[in-house]
Amino acid sequence: MSKITKKIIAVFAVVCVAMSSFVGCGNKSQDKEYSESVEAVKQYALEIGSAEDNNPLAADPGIDLAEEDPTEGDDASEDIEDTTEVVTDANGEAVTTAVTVTDDKGQPVTEAGGSVVTETVKVTTVVKGKSGNKTETTKADSSYEAKRDGRYAMWLDISKDENFYFEDDFLHVKFKIKDNIPDGDYKLQISPDLSDVGGTAVYPSKVLDGIIRVNNGSIEPVDVSSETGMVFYGDNVACKQGDTIDYYIRIKNNTGLVAFVVWFYFDSNAMDFISAEASGDFEEIARNTEIGSSQKAAE
């Protein structure tokens, strides 16, 4: 059972207990106030928040997104060794960058005509273990270290007793790319937790992380044209230091949802989170969800 499924059940259990002081759950049709109160908790307007909010309904998964969910009895605190990975683009090709060749004294090597000698190297990323809870992006000419940060988008509407179907972009996120960060690719990781109207956990066939490419050439958009199952994915965006970018999180082949908690993780040493809001087909659905703290931006 997914986390959001458990949350739906828990919300109704709490309401039933709270309202039973003046009317039994089995007699709710006889009391208008009871009915209106129960109807209210069937909606939770889109909320954007962070781990610091300590929202028990949207707890940070706190896991390596490349791994499966931990099973009962596993030691979730066990350390994982650091690994070095070559950064690739949307086509799976290694991303490269040009660096200056230096001599033993650290001085640039020049050709006979005075031109500085450069060489092309692959961009790599060091993935820290669980206990580190962050990733370090390294390039041949930089000791840059990333800082993993995240925000959640939470929404629930079971007032209509039916699934909602929305396609393509449904979350619009704004980031401000920081000045003086290294050129290269910065991953935006996604962790969705979903439920349908039957209270059943919904698992996408694929979850594809996005890439924010900073001053490192163009980047191909994510291609999901051949996908037949449900896909959650983030954009690939090319930009430069200092830019403010519009970033979209998308869904394809939505089989029907009434609730989600979608976490997205980014490098806060490379970019500042500005805001997030509903977009696309989901914008009107979110607007009609009346109860809750709508579109709250967490700085």
C-alpha cells in the first residue's frame, strides 16, 4: 500500500472519530453539519512545501531515488559507498567539457603561437552514500560540491468519487540559476506517490528525472512518444548562469488519480527555488479544489 493511500484512510479515520462525539458515523446522513465536515476533508488543495514544514502527510521519502523502496526489516540507515558516474545527455551520450592543460606548477600550457592548450574530458558526478544525503558534482576544473534540496507538491480530491485525468505538464516550477556555478548538467529528481479513487496505489511504468543544462550547449527534450504505460518525467532545459527558468513536471498516459505527493529534488547550491503552481489540464482541477492551503510556496 502506498503512503498516499494510507494517508487517505487515516484522514477519514480521524474525521470519523472527531465527529462521533455528536453523531455516529453510521448516521451521518441525518446530520447536515457532519456531512459538510466529512465533505470538507475530501479535498486538500494543491500545496507546495518543504521538509522543514514537517507536514506528516507529505514526509520526505529520504531515500536514494535510484533504489527501490525499502522493505520492512531493512536497515534504512545503512551507509552506501560513494560511486562516480559519467553524466549523460538525453540520448545517453557522455557530456564533455573543455579544460585548460596545466604544467607541474599549475600554469597553463601554451602552443608556439601563444594559444592555451585545452583537452576534452567527460563530466562526472560523485553520488554520495545514504548517510550523506547529497550528491557532489565534480568537473575536471572545479571542486564544486552540490547540496541536495527538495520540495513537495501535494493534492487530494475525492469529493466527486471519481478519478481525474490530466495529461502532459501539471506542475510549473520556477528556478533562478545562480551566478558563477560550473558549466554542466544538473539533475532534477522526481519521486511520485499516487492513489486512485479506489484507494489503490498507482505505480508509473517509468519515472524519468530531468536535466537542467547550464551553459553546456543545447539539450534534446525528453522523448516519451513510444511509451505506452504511465510515465512521470521532468523537462530537459538548457540555460545559462543567472537565468530564471520555467521548469515543468509532466505525466503521460494518466490512468486516473485522486491524490498525489510528488517530491522533486534539485541542487540548491546551483539554483534557487522560486515558486511552483498547477499548470496544464491540472490547473483547473486544482483551482476547483476548495479546501486546504492552496499553492503555498515554501522558500
